[in-house]
Amino acid sequence: MRVMASHDTQLVRTADGRDLEVLVTGPADGLPLVFHHGTPQAAVPFGILERPAAERGLRTISYSRPGYGRSTRRSDGATTATVADDAADTAAVLDALGHDTFVTLGWSGGGPRALACAALLSGRCLAATSGVGIAPADAEGFDHTAGMGPENVAEFAAMAEGSEALTAFLEEHGTPLFSATADDIAREMGGLLPPVDQAAMTGELAEYLSTSSRHAGAQGIIGWHDDDLMLIRPWGFDVRAVQVPVAVWQGSEDLMVPFAHGQWLAANVAGAQAHLMEGQGHVSLLMRMPDILDDLLSLARP
């Protein structure tokens, strides 16, 4: 039986008076690893990441983005907030915890947030990894939905119609995910899971994804809604101008964020190191976490 490390949970107050729910675990003197969760998820214990991180001397810091878990929604989340704002929240969390430099890993919807840290916190961010992350909304000539599973194609269509349409879509089709257990989360994801991801959605990984999804819905759909709209606006920074070492990990079988997104990021993020993995999916790639962390540390400590 695995014994999990203790977790410290606290609320960090931002300059504009919001609370961010922060979860910390790992060696107290370890190099901070900021983990940006996917969409829709929130900060909950994640042994698949935290154990290999602690073994490598990393102190894992995750926080629920605004509207998820216990984190306060942004007043402009549905209108003008950008991915760049999440880099500012990351800085606020690090300041509150007394940390300066850090490395960062973003998964799926968290991928753009890791890139935002690399672009906007370059004096503090030593290296960043975008795992199965989406390409920017303003990527010229890029079809974001090509190769996506039907559920995500429908969600993107609702996003394009605006806040009201997206709200209706998520309330009808998204809310069941907020009550999914480890036994039924694969069924809730439906056509988004290729065989390699279906095979991975068992045991500890299924438990993490279901627990994280349930906690994400603590305030209803607002975190998911705002997260979606932020991703289809300009992000507030240029990925081509990133000066921090970046790695891009992407699986060829991914139906949530198709392989082409990873290919675009690998070709356009300044100096990106590409790990475009044949045969891997969106969640199966999480089981390569030791390799992903080794690679991230090699970028931070050349």
C-alpha cells in the first residue's frame, strides 16, 4: 500500500482580493514545481505526479484556477480575462509561499498556463513543460477542432457562440462529470478516449481524474466556463517570444487535444524541445511522468 505525503492546503489572497486554493506537498526545501491542472479540474492530491516529483527533490505546488474548487471567480472571467492573468496568479501564490524561482508543468488546459509563466515570469521560471496543451486561439490558419472527439467539437462550437450558449451546453452536457466516480469517469468522457486512454483510465489515475473533476464543480460550471472562454481569446503573450526553456509533450492518439496542437507548439514556441509520442493519448501520457519530470529538470539544470 502506497503512503501518500502530507498535503498543506491554504487560501492565498491576490492583490485584487480573490482567494486561491493552494495545495503543497513534498520536501520543504525542494525546488518548487508549479502544476497547472487541466480543464475542468482543481487542486487535489495527485500521487502520479507528486511521488516522482518528491523523489527528484521537487516541492509540488498546485492551485485551483478561479471558479474551481474554493478559488474565487474573477469578475472579468467571462468577458476579458486572459491566460496571462493566470501567470500573475502563479506569481501571487509563489510570493505568498516565499518562493522565487520555480519550474512548471501544465497539462491539457494547464498547458497554456505553463507557457504563460515561461513568457511572463522569465526572471523566475527556470523551465516549463506543456503537456497535451492546446495551441493559441490566434494561431493563424490552424483548425483547432480537426481530429477532436465529438464532445469537444460540440463544446468548441458552443464556446464560439459565446457565454450564454456555452453556459447552456455545460449545464446540460458537462455537469455529469462533476459527480463521476473512478468507476464511471471513462464512460462520462465517451468519444474523447481512444483505446490507449481507455486502458489507462483505471486505478489511481481514474481516482485522481474523478476526484479532481468533482472538486472542480464545487461552484458549478463557472470555472469550466471561464477557462473555456479564456482559451479562445488572445492569450496576452506571444509564444514565439518565450525565452525560457520549454518542452512540448503530445500523444499521436489524443482525441481531446489532437496531435496537431503539439506539432504546432513544437514548431512555434521559441526553442521548444518536442516529445511527440506515437501511440500515446491524452491521459495515457500521464503515466510517463518520471520521464517528463526528468526532462523538465534537464532543461532547468543544463
